Amino acid sequence: MMKKLFDYIKVRPLALVSVIFILILYLFMIFAEFIAPYSPSKSFEEGTFHPANVEFSKKGLVAREFRVLNPSSWQYAKVKGINHKIQFFVKGEKYRLLGIFPTERHLFGVQADELTGETYPVFLFGADNLGRDMFSRIVYGSRISLTIGFVASAISLFLAIVFGGFAGFFGGIVDWTVMRFSEFFMLIPSLYLILFLRSLLNGSMDSGQSYMIITLILSLVGWPGSARTLRGMVHSIKREEFVQNAQLEKIPSIIIIFKYIIPQISSLLIVSTTLSIPGFIMSETTLSYLGLGISDPAVSWGSMINREISTLSNLKNFPWLLIPVFLLLGVTLAFNFFGDALRDYFDPYSVVFKRRKIRSEKSKENGQKNEVFKGDEKNLLSVRNLRVEFLIQRGKQKVNVQSVRGVSFDVKKGEILGIVGESGSGKSVSTTAITGLLPLNASVFGHIYFNCRNDEELCRKIFEKTPKKADGASDGFIDLAALKNSQMRFIRGQKIGMIFQESSRAFDPLQNIGSVFFETLKNLDPKITKEESDEKACSLLEETGITDAKKRLKNFPHQFSGGQLQRIGIALALAQNCELLIADEPTTALDVTIQAQIEELLRTLNKNRGLSIIFISHNIELVARLSHRMIVMYGGKIMERGESQTVFNSPRHSYTKALLASTPHFGMHYSEQKLSSIPGRVSDPARPEPGCPFAPRCSFAKEQCKNTESECYVVLSDGEKSE
């Protein structure tokens, strides 16, 4: 797992640089005595506000000698020709490496003068108001500033797991008590609460006590938010079957929480901890800057900022005093970039890709312009050479997944077109491209023409003038693939509706059905009242088979069955008088009886309203029974198409035959007739096969099927003509 994570980070430049930066800082922190040339409290009396004096010369790396010009303003000038050679692994102040090994070697410095025994100071970043080396103080200060973030995050995470885990798992009075307790801490802004708690304590504590107190305060303030998040996740996971099975086996609740539930959300905990570390570091810095944190002789980045950045004139004359501020900013950004990479690694759905332009192809490969599309008036929708690619991360590389490859089809007015195929064949992607709802990492090529010859108002809204061919309209057809998202808003809902497979996830659980209809109808008519909306909603619900519609408008989604929610989804699609309804596997999650009812409802709407429907399903028998024409897809391509009954009863393509052979029929029995399966593996869209994508799994495949130039795999039934 660690190797895969490292490989993933290597292809994320910001994350890789951030990890390297963080590792370097923590190495400096661990070996602070060795890397820093001086102790943080060592002062050079004649080096007050001394500028950096490390330079490259003919002798190599040297410490240039400076002299004070004005002791009141601490202005320095270089002494010409006098410098001191900087050497590595030189002798200096004695210390114990890692607190164990006594030594006096430092990473770099200047050899002591043989006569006087004095060493000229090396100021890599300059010196502060007491002549102390800024570089050494920053290195030593990292021990407090960087470790306090980890320690506070660890304590806060432990408290969040304990309180959030117990609240989510046990519920009841435990849940109520923990949540009210956490809300008390969240009620007060965290910074004010931190300052208040710190001000109550003794101000004359030594550095060790201050470190412990600050860490505890930060942990106490930081756990409630994470605990509430964990509580919700634990509450959800505890209902899973494997948790209930552990309870049946009488495994103690504490073991179930920490062994069975918490590991399920470990990725969230890792990301949350990574992102919380810079927050705690900044909180410690704020306290130290206000004089309530670490104080001399101990040093942290916050205490350095508090002491050095006291006036604007200091910053103007001695800008190197701002280095701790830039380091804090760098650490914060580094942890955030690293946390983002971890989030994307553990949750691929949250990956953010650069926006890829969704466009329609405007020209042929020879560079000539396409001819004006002259669509058939009977067609409501015409898709031509549609190709959809997704940019995804696979290991170290970004890969183009070709989900749809050159799909063309028509949807006639008042027709039900069925699309059938295995998972991953490109059915849903093809139809989602029609409404322009694909994610940001998708690229769409080709043409999606929608018939708008009889709707000048729609064209006016989209183009804000009479439609022209240059604006994406071609002989009365609008090319949806060429429209912007703002233009597609006039198409979605009003012209093209869509219902989804999992109806329970298609509704906001906090909105009742009446408010959902009101929101939808208000988009169509901004002046509509709530009473008018309810009246129209009741009419639509009754049309789709929902009884007691007026009472049910006050119900929330969880108070409906899956079949009822699917009916409500259809009613919502009809609310804006759509002409084309895309039904993406609307019966998959329903029982057989409800499937039949939804099927009959779609058939009735098609007959009574003249509603055109694209019906997607895995069930080829259902598609054949409901639709007028059928498309069989595999590997992002169309394998066969034609009249539904013809394709179902007399399939010509071997893939269609394989689908029918693997579909169970009423009256079958395993003892008399075995249910066949399709051999081989599903086509990989990232490495699509040339020619027919089903050829590697087909027992009748010939060399011609694997030929890139051949289009013989697209079977047209009933004498249809290829576009």
C-alpha cells in the first residue's frame, strides 16, 4: 500500500514537493544540534541585526566580514577582501546528538582562530536584535512548532475517536450527552476559546509546562468537529451486516468499534489528521505571538515572530526577520497539498482534474468544413459519431478511458428507443452526454442534434437571436454538444428529462416532495404560487399512479417506496413538459411487480403524451418488450440495432446472441437447461481493441473482425441504412 501511495504522490508535483519539503523540515528538527551552527541562545554582541554574510567566492563558500556603520540604526557595510572560509563538519559547541551521543561536530561553520580561539559568526539568514543567529533559532524553533502540531493532532484524534465512536455506536443518552458537550466547545470561536483558556493559567510557567498546556488546550478545542463527523459515519456503518454479525457473536462493543468500524474510516482519519496539523501549528504561533505561548529561553517560530516583528521599521530595515512567517506559510501549504493528495488517493471520486473542453467536432479530418446537417423532421434527436473520453489516474500515469467510440443513432418523435448491454458498455455515458451532465474530466466529441424547428422561443433563449448555423444550429437542429452549460439549462428539464436507477438517491432527504415540485415548477414559471404548484404536482402524481397525492406532498423521500420514488421522478420530468425522457435503468432496483408497473406507466405516457423515451437496461427481454427499436452496445460501440422484436427474435450479431443465451426465461430449470455465460473478460476502455470489441470473446471471430478499417461488426437489422 505504501508503495502504491508513493507512486501516486510521484505523479502529483505539488504533493511530491510538499512531502520533500516536510521531510527536510523534520530532518532539520531531529538533528537540530548538528545542523545549527550555534545554540538558539548564543548571542554575538557586535552582531545585532546583522545581515546574512554567506557568499560564494573564488575560495568557495565564505562568511563575508561586515562592520557597523551606524550603531543606532544598525547599518552594516562589507569589509573589502576580508572573509572566512566556511567548512563542513567543523568543531563547535558541545552537545549530545539525539540526546545520546556526545559530540562537538556541526554541519558547517568557521574554524576558530589559532591565536585568539575566536570564531567569526556565520549568519546564513542574518541575526536578530540580540545578535543571535536566525538560522539556528529557526532550526531549534521547529522542534516546538512542528511537533506541537503532531502531538495535538494525535490527542485530538484520539478524543474524537473515543467520543465520536461511542456516540455513534451506542446512540441514545450517550449520543445526546457527547453531542451537547461538543456543541458547547463549537459554540465559541476556537481562537477566542484558546485565548480564554490560556489566560486562566499561570503566566510564569517554564517552557516545558507551557508546551504541555498549549498542546492540551489545542487538543481540547480541536476534537469536537472531528467527533461529530466520526459519529455520523459510525452511526451509518454500525447498521452494516458484518457489524451485526459481530454483535450476534457477542463480541464486546469496544472491540467492534475499534476493530470493525474505525478501520473502515481510516482513510478519512489520515486525511483529517494531515489537514489539522497546520491548523494546530498556526494556533501555537498565534499564542506565542500574543505572548501567551512559548517564551525565552525556549524558542518557537511564533515566539520569534513575537519578538522580532515588533515595528514596521524593523521589517523595512531587516526583512530577513520575516523568514519564520514564510516558513509557517510554506508548512501550511505543504500539509494542505499533501492532505489533498491523500484524499484523492483514498477517495478517487474526489479527484479534481483540469477542466477539459467539451466540444463538438467542427471539421473533417481533411480540414474541410462539415456540410449543414439536414435532419429528418420525424427525428427528435440525432446523435452522430459520439465519442466520450475520461481522463483518469492509473498508478503513475493519466489515462484516457474511451467509454464511447463513434456511436450514432436517432430517436424519433413518439418513439421508445431501447439501449441494452453489459455494465461498462457505454449506455449511460452516451445518454448523459446528451444532457451535458458528465464530470469535469470528460471530453465529448461528435454531434448531438436536437430538433427545434417548431420552437423559435427556445432558439431565442439559447442564442438570444434567430438561430444561425454558426451558433450551433443546423437546419432547425441544435447541436447540444456545442452549447455552453448556461445554454444547456434551457434544454435540461424543459426539453429533455431524466430519471435514474437509484431513485432513493435522486432526492434531497431534507426536502419534502411538495417543495421539490415547487422548486422545479418555479424554474419554468417564476411567478407560480405554492398553491398552484401543489395543484399541478397533484395532477402529475395522480397521472403517474401516486394515490392521495395532496397528502403525500408533505412527505419526505424516506416515506416512499422505491417504486413510488421512481414514479415521482417521472412526474418531475413531466412537470416541465419535456419531449424526451431518458430512463437510465429505472427498474433495476425494483421487484418484479413494481418493474411491470413502471414499464406500463412509461408505455402509457408514450402513447397518451407522445413522449419520446430512451430506455436503458441490462435486461434485453424487457427492452424488446417495451421499446420500438433497440440498440445493443458493447465496449463503447453499437453491435446491433433494429426493430426490437426483430433483434430479439432473430439476432444477427454474436454478442446479441450471447446476451439472449445468458438471459433466464420463465420455465427454465437448472437440471434441464444450463444458463450459459459469456466467456472471457470485458473490454478495457483504456486499451480498446481495434475492430469489433467483442472479437476476443467471440468464438466465431475472424481476422476481418479485428481489422481496424472494418465496420462489419455494426449489424443493421430490417434493412436500415447506416448513417
